[in-house]
Amino acid sequence: MSSRTLRRRLHHGDVDGKRKDHLDTSELDSLNEPLLGGDDYTENKKICTLEDLWDDERKKAQIHWTFLFSNLIAQWAQWLANVVIGSGTLLGRLLSLPSNTLYLQNNRMLPPPLSPVQEERLRNLRQRLEVPFDGSKTEHQEALLLLWRLAYPDRELPSLKSDLWKEMGWQGSDPSTDFRGGGFISLENLIFFAQKYPASFQRLLLKQDGVRAEWEYPFAVAGINISFMLVQMLDLQSVHPSSLSGIYFLRLFEEDEMAFDILFCIAFQMMDAQWLAKRATYMEFNEVLKSTRAQLERELALEDISSIKDLPAHNML
């Protein structure tokens, strides 16, 4: 080994993650003998025959392969025990998604064929997604006013353009300008939340949980962003959802026609919990939303989830 090679290894030999311990290069340049060895080694070394060397190598090889084979047997035994004994194991998941769990790149998998119920419900959901909010339509105006009555049952209705809407968390006096990519379904999600889980809705609307930030997220606009996030996460705008979360969601959708709307409520409550845990402020809303999406994806992928109400975060409602 040359002194140059030795110098490079000593300098980068940071097994414990530290690079500060290295030798002076002037000393390394003067090295001209093995690191191991010396007079004692030369005097006491044994002269081995070629047959002895071959026997020694064979013994080493046998020990090496015996060790590898034993480890392989132990690993397969552990895997088999987990499959046979554990509930909701790989075998169970394969049975629940027969021949449909071939994973592809980018967190996508081969989508299973849809049942007639799934096809119908997915078609209806897509029709809702295609409806933009139109402030000139009477139906949409009435839905917006219904949301106000649900949020503030003891207050008078404001006009469709009023600064009072800002109290609900709209950015301006005209809520119709805040929908953008959210569409009419995001307003439907907010109305569903207020009707289905009124206590949770009021807690989030009035920011009653935890220690709040001085610059809070706007409630209504946050809801629109959550609706949009769910559509992207579940891959609902594709001809056939193929994201992992989308495929897991379709199983829950078959069990409950309102699974998407309930998931919106869960995501909203989860987002607020993330907000409080991170002690976030308005400028960190997107980061909190990303964390919320990641948590939702993990919960949808949990074993033994057969209903939207099985999600752990559903208990927060």
C-alpha cells in the first residue's frame, strides 16, 4: 500500500461520523514499512504447505455458507410466523386485494377493477368535482347563505357581499372570489361538516381548541384548500385512481357513499391538531397542510381499515 493511499484512507476514515482525526501528511510521506509486521512477525511466522492453505480456505468457506444459510432459514421462519399468526398481515392484505397489489413507481399501483357500486359512486363524485362555484346561480347563493346560518344560527344573514364574511374566514367581502380551484364541492363539504358534526365544526370555526396563534388561518379558505388537497391526494380527477391513497379510499367509498365528505371533516380536524402541535402561524399553513396529507396517507394505508370510521383520526370528531 502506497503512502498516498494510506493518507487518503486515514483522512476519510470517519467510521463514527467524525472527520477531525487525521494524521499529519509529513509523517505519512515517510512511511516505508507495513503497518502490521516487524521483526517478531518475521522470526515467528510459520511455513505452510499448499494443502494446508486449501484446507483452511475450505473450512472458512463452509463456515461462511453455513452462517448465511442459517440466517436465511431464520428469516423465512420469522416471515412465515408473522403471516400465519398475525392478524391483518401481508397474507390478509393480499386476500383483501387479490392480484391487485403490484406496486409501481411513484407511490402508485395497478388499480383493481371497480365494482358496480364503486363505479356509480365515483361517477357521481366526479360530477360534483366538475361543478365550479358560480356566484350568479341562485342554488350556489342559497348554499352560501345556508353555511352562514349553520355557522351563526343566532345572527342575521349578511348580504352576499359584506365584510361580515371575513369573520368566517373568507379573504374578502365577496366569498365567491375565494373558491378558485376548490369548486362548489368545497362549499358542500363545509355544509356537510356543519350539519354532520356541528360541535367539531363550531370548535374549529371559533378556534376553541388549544393555544391559538396571533395570526390564525382563515377557517373558510382553509376548508377550500383541504377539499382541493383531498382531490389531488386521492387521484380523483384521473380516469381510474391509481395512487395508493386513492385505491385505499375506493374500498372505503364502497362501504359509505359519504366517505369523501367524512374524510374532509377528518382532514379538517387533523389539520387543526397539526396546526396547534406545530404552533404554526398563517405563513406556515401550506407546511401544515402537507403534514396533514402525509398523516392521512399513513392512516389510509393502515391494516384492518374497512370503514371510514376505522381511521384513528375519526375519533377526533
